[in-house]
Amino acid sequence: MNGMDWKDLEAKAAATIRLCLIISDLKRIDVKFEDEDKALMLLNSLPASSMYENLVTTLMWGKETLDLEEIMSVLL
């Protein structure tokens, strides 16, 4: 893997960790999440870069609901 691949992988890992921490904190106070809410949190936890901004726009464009499994498979 080259340096850019590692940076991309690191950014994805950081986004996933942030999402897990958010969900963990909220579960401790008995907040329940629908998959669509989790998908939105995952998309919002991505690093602020043009690559992810375009990806988020593409994934959300023209959809009434978001599928968590679809979002996760695209990101991984």
C-alpha cells in the first residue's frame, strides 16, 4: 500500500471509531437507533474532504431512506 492508501484507510477507520463511540455513549442513556439514523451518523462522521463530500452527496441523492448496509459496503 502506498501512503495515500494508508491515509484513506486511516480516515475510514477514524470515522468508524467516532461512530461507534457516539452510538456507545448514546446507548448508555437508552437511546435506540434505526438503521437509517446510524447510516446518517456514519456519513456525517466522515472526514471533511472533497472525496467524501462527493461520495456522501452521491449516496444520499434521490433517496427517501438510507440503507446502513449499503453505506457500509460502499465505504469498506
